[in-house]
Amino acid sequence: MTIGQRIAQKRKELGLSQEGLGEQLGVSRQAIYKWESDASLPEIDKLITLSRIFSVPVGWLLGVEETTPETVSPDQEKLVEDILSRYQAAQPEPRKSVWDQWSVRFLFAMCGIMIALLVGTSSKIREMEQQYNGLHDSIYNVQSSVDRQISSITGRVENILKSQNNLTAEWSADPVSTDLRANTVTFQIRVVPRTYVEGMTALFVACSGEDTVELPVDPGADHAFTGQITCPLSDQIDLSAVLITGDKRETQWLDDFYDLYSSTLPDLFVSSTLWLEGRDGVLAHQISTEGDVRQGLKVLDNRDQYRGALSWYPQPPAELQVGLFQDRKLLLWYQGGIETTSRNGTPTEEYIWRRPQDVTLEPGHQYCEAAVYTDEYGRQRVYPGEVRVYDEASGN
């Protein structure tokens, strides 16, 4: 039984969906799908969390041990607690000072006793320092032991990953075209199985955002599986190949592609001065008149070597809007226009957006200035500025 099959078995025993398990682990449904299809392996921290959710040893999930847990042992945590308990027990209890009406001679005797006690206390402090150093060394040893254990698990996981990723003798997966109007991307994939069995077929799988696309493929003359698969264009696309022989299905992860969607849109950055302008919970409207000029918001182009404010504006039907958002909901759009500013003493035309009216902030709500770019095909990308929560007590 593979790691993926063990994860799927325990997930189903608990009645969890892939999405539900992903929420508990802080990963996507696609990640769970890839684990269960053996296209990839969970990271070490995810394996440990899985072992706790399923109440099984990490070794069982890895398929290397049936009973011995590979999680960080509770006994090691107990060791640290025992060390702390011994350290606390070793601390001297505070001594109460005594004062009463005695003879002067007896007072001198008491002073002598107190001096002796001070000398003893100094010795006790030195003993406590030694115990503290011992505690520090013990904790370090526990940490080193845990690090070695995790390192050992990491090595074993890497070995298992290598042993499972040997389904192909060679493969390639490359984007060959994009259709921005349809917002799709097409990949050319070629997979040669390490061991070909007569009657074997393949299934190319592309996970793009929340969408999964599959393409059945038959082998060619050289037993290579070749085909083009088209899926929605997004900023994370995972490609894998499933080799099918009868009822047996084996998954080979191929590659991950990131930021393909974003790379087809402008690379912009919102230069926001939102939190420099509020007074007494009110963001004043921004005006640009002679004698009273308030700085507006600029959208910078990261691909500009000077990273200057935009001197261009998209031509319809493309559109660039800037607005103020409360809890991710639009409060108002800003008004923008080309203005002449100075960059290094040189007059420069820049597009600047200004707030057309006062805005009263509400305590406990999130506020953010953001730019929304819409291209000629209706595809959008949001460029948020800094997100802040208004605090009425501090006024910002």
C-alpha cells in the first residue's frame, strides 16, 4: 500500500472529503489529490499533522513501520517538563527577615547569622547557575535529538519519493500557447514509461485552480504517450500523468507552473498613503488646486526601470480603476487623470488618482486602497495596497 493509498484510506474512515482534510492541514484540495494519487508527498510537518489527525504513527503513513510512531515522541516533551520541574524544585524558598526587640548583644549575633546566610545564599546562587546551565544543555540535547529524528524522516521520505518517481524513463511538459480571450493555456506533454506493458494507456491531468482537466492518451509507435492538454489559465497549474494497466493506476507527477495568469497582465504596484492622511477617523477628500494640493494615489509599473507612476492609461475596452475597499467590499472609486510632476528635476506626466469625498472610518474594519485592471478580454487582476484595521483609540 502506497503513502497516498494510506492517506485516502484513513481520510475515508474519518468521513472527510479531500477539501475537508485540506482545510485542517491548511492546503488545497489539489494538494490532497496529488498526495492520494502518489503524484507528490506531504512535507514533514504535514506528515506529522496527518499522523495526529489519523491517530497513527508517521512510520505507518510512510509504510516503513506498522507500530512504532515516527512522530516527535511525547516522552521527549515530558523530559523537558521533568527538567523544568527539577529546576523549579531546586530554587531556594524565600527567607523571612526577623525583627524584634532584643538586646544589642543578641542583635550583633543575629547580624553574624545573617552574614553567614548571605554567604550560603551566594553559594546557592552559584549552584542554581550550574543547574540552569545543565537545564540549557539538556534542552539543547532534546532539540538536537528531535532535529536528528526529523532529518532521518526527511531522508527516508526523499528515498521513498525517488523510488516512487521512477515510473518514466523520460518526460517533458511545456506550455506551447495561450488563448487570452478564452483564458486558457495549452501544454505539450510527452511521457515514456520506464516499463511498458502491452495494453497500457495514459491519462494526462492538469489541475488549475479549482478546475481539473483530464486527457486520455494512447501509446505511439515508440511506446511514448504524447498529447496536448488545454486547461484554464491560472497562477498555479499542476501537471501529472496516470499510467493505466488494467485496474492498476500509477501516477507520475510532472511539473508545477506558477504565475502564468499574472504574467499576461501588467505588473503594477499601488503606492498608497492612506494611513498618513487620516485625522480623527476621517479620510479627507483629496483635491488638487493651486494653494491646496494633497497627494493622491499613484500606481507604479514594476517593469519600469525607474518604477515611476504610470504615464499611460489602458485604451477601452481595457480599464484601470482605483478605489477604497472596506473588508474587501468597494466603498468608492477614486478619480484619476494625467498630471505633470517632477522626477529628478524633469517634468513628467503621471496618472494620479484622488479621493473625491471624505470617508469616515469605522473601528475594527479593514481598509485597503487597491487598483483593479481589466484587459480587453474582460480578465481582471487586483493589485492591493497595505491592509490596515482602524483603531479608534489610537486614531489610526
